[in-house]
Amino acid sequence: MPTFTPLQRLVVSVAILASFVTFLDGTVVNVALPAISRELGGGIATQQWVVDAYLITLSSLILLAGSVSDAYGRVLVMRIGLIAFGVASVAVAAAPDPLILIIARAAQGAAGALLVPSSLALITATMRGEVQSRAIGVWTAFTTGAQLVGPVMGGMFVDLLSWRFVFLINVLPIAVNLILLGRLHLPAHQRTTRVDWWSGVLCAIGLGGLVFALIEQERMGWAAAAIWIPGALGILLLILFLLRQRGSDAALMPLSLFTVRNFAWGNLATLFIYAALSLNGFVIGVYLQQGPGLSATAAGLASLPITILMILLSSRAGAWAGKLGPRLFMTVGPLLMAVGAALLLTVGVEFDYWWQVLPAMIVLGVGLSLTVAPLTSAILGAIDENRSGIASAVNNAVSRVAGLLVVALLSTIVGGALDLNGFHSAALVTAGLFALGGVVSWIGIRRNPVEEPAAS
């Protein structure tokens, strides 16, 4: 198994901590949603907006952030993002009403957009070949672990303190990473690209309008002008965004990237897999509290087996994919996750975690461990290091948009209420999305050409 140099270990540590806070905050909120709704009001619509306000800015600005990272330097962009994320987290924790909370969550997402592409770009720009695959595997184990351990930590904070403290969890990792960044000495960044700010505006407003329509249509109906006008405007702006990418020499999402086989097919697989993961995480965190009546801590602990398996297996899966190629792992992993999601159909009125939920969590954990590192490596390893920032940003944008849209469609998926029937409907949709991810991977993914590690 390839070993890291001291510089590479520091790069991986910085990348993990930078992404950790965004992934943690994206999932820690799920178990806090019932408590937020009880204190501030608003029902399922408020719950959806607390999640999607974060995802809207994260997913729409992450493309712009990837371009900014390539233009101005990853370390500088990461430092700004960490500071802004810490400030926004304090604002979320202090929010007195749903509107302020949602605005602060949107600010968090905007800051988080600066962190993810710059962190992965640090890895892909300083390592290649099997070393890169292993580094991505380690990064995946910890950052995905953050996504999965988030509900556990969040549940404990909700039950023992308050939902407000959930959003202060990331203060310590932010402080540690700012210290590590000061010790990371890389060659001076040479600015070679310009930033297309207008494309960032088109993408952000377009996604915002579309998601507003998808969430609020359940309450107002599609015929309402307050629904179809923002929805139509959002679609129009997203079309203009894509047209601008085709003709821009500083595109936020260069369409030429999608001519690379693994990048194109891998992002399609990402769309299905991360939509399923987001739907599953939201539904598990909320239903186990509102249905069987578990505490927030118990609902968070429900997914702990996935976290343990991810930490144990992800690094190995990344290294294996570096040797054997990613196709097998990206096919078998999602299909296993489809089986795990289908096992949740055994949940009944007489609830029993050990027989109805735990088997599903174990199967999901094994499948996820086999999937995520090979998926990331296949996509980013197909793109040369000069465009690693924007490639990482596109892939992360795809995964966040997938989660954004599936949460926006939650009311439609569960039939308006997250009761037992709604939970079963969500499990079926989740299984179908995972299966599509596996089929797409088998059809489209091939092994990337072997490249030598870049000089440090």
C-alpha cells in the first residue's frame, strides 16, 4: 500500500478537516429538525427549508468556488471559507425565528462552497496514481464519516442541551484547520484563469427559483403565480447558465469535461447515488423520532453502523480501486445499498430496531464503503491536475444538487406526510436510485490511465 510523505499527510489532514465541517453540518441538522420545528414552528416546510437553504447556496456556488480556487489559490480560498463558516454557524445557533435561521443556513452553505472543491483539489494537485487513490480513500472515510456521525452528535446535543448547540460542533475543527493551514507551505500560486461571476449568479438564482417552487407547491399548488413564475424563471436561468458555459472561455462548468468518459458517467452515477443518500438520511433522522418516537440521540445512533464500516473499509476500498479499477466497486456498492434500502420496508407499526433497521444499516454501510472512494477517484482521476479544482467543484455540485432536489420533492415522495406509508415510499425510491447508480456505473465506468504522482 503506498505511503504518504510528510507534506502529503499534512495536505490530507487539511483537506479532511476543511470538508469535515461542511459534510458534518449538512447532516447533523437532520435529527435536530423536529426540535427546531417544535420551537420555531413551520412544520415540514420549515424542515425542508432548513436543509435546502444550506444546499441551495452550497450547490449553486460550489462551481463558482471551484473556479475561484483555481484562480486565486486553494489555501487562500479555504482560509476565507473556514472563517466565514464559523461566523455563519454562530448566527444559525442564535436565530430567533425560522426566517433568520434559514438566511443564516444559506450563509453557511455559501461559506461551505469555498471549502469542498479547494480541499479535494489540494489532494488531486499534489498526488497522482495509487497515492491519490489512497488519499481520496482516507479523505472519503473521514468526510463521509462526518456525514454519518453527524446525526449521532446532533442527537446528543439536542437531547442534553439544545438544538442550537448542534451548529456549534464545527468550531473546534475550524480552529484546528486554520492552524494547520499556517503550516502548509506550497509553491506560490500562479493565476492562470479568470472567474465568470455572471455564470455564478445565473446558477444560484436559477436553482433557488426552481427549489422554491418544488418545496412550496405542496402548500400553494402549481397554478399559483407565486409557484410557477419562480419555477419557470429558475428553469430559464439554468438553461441560460448552460448556454453560457458552452461559449465561455472561463466556464464554471466546462462542458468539455463531460467528453471524458469516466467524468461524465461518474457524475451521472453521483446524481443517483447522492440523491438516494440524502433522501435516506433525511427520512431516517426525522421518521424515527416522529414515528416510533425515539429520542434524537437514539435516532442518530441508528446510523452508527454505517459510520463504523465507512471508517474501517473506505481507505481499503480506495486502495483496491487504485489497483483493480473502480468499475466493479461502483457497481456492486450501489446495488448492495439498494438491498439495504429495501430492507427498511420491514419497518412496521411494532417497531424493532435490531431486526428492522440494523440489518439495513449494515448492508448500506458495506455498500457505501465500497462505492464512495472509487467513485471520487474515478471521476477526479480522469481530469488533469490543472483543472482539478473545477472538476472537484462540478462533482460536488452534482452531489449537492441531487440532495437539494430530492429533499425539495420530499412531500411528493412521501405523499404529504412522513408517516409509516411515507417512510416505505421513501425506502422504495431510495432503493431505486441506488440501483440506477450501480447500473450506470457498470455501463459507463472504465479504468483511468495510470499516471505518476505529481512532484511535491
